[in-house]
Amino acid sequence: MGFEGKKDELVGKTKEKLGELTGDDKLRAEGVGDQAKGKLEQAGDAIKEKVEDLKAKFQ
């Protein structure tokens, strides 16, 4: 399983907090988007892993 999704989520949290601290709404919104992207990537990785497990069971 890749770490790209987790990295995006952590970068997004950092951007969101920095945006909140500095009053930069664009940076905060970018951070929220990065977090969503990271969570979707992680979900996709989990689904791929489950599919591979199922394929292995039926071979």
C-alpha cells in the first residue's frame, strides 16, 4: 500500500492550520482539498488491497 495518500492528508492538515493561523483562506481551502484527496487515495488503496485478497482466495 502506498504512502502518497497519507502524505497528502498530512500536508493538507498543515496547510489548513497555517491558513487558519495566517488568515489565508485560500491556503486553508487548499489544505482541506489536499486532505480529501489523501483520504480518497487511501480508500482506493484499501479497495485495491481487498480485491487482491479476494482474487488470491479464488485462485
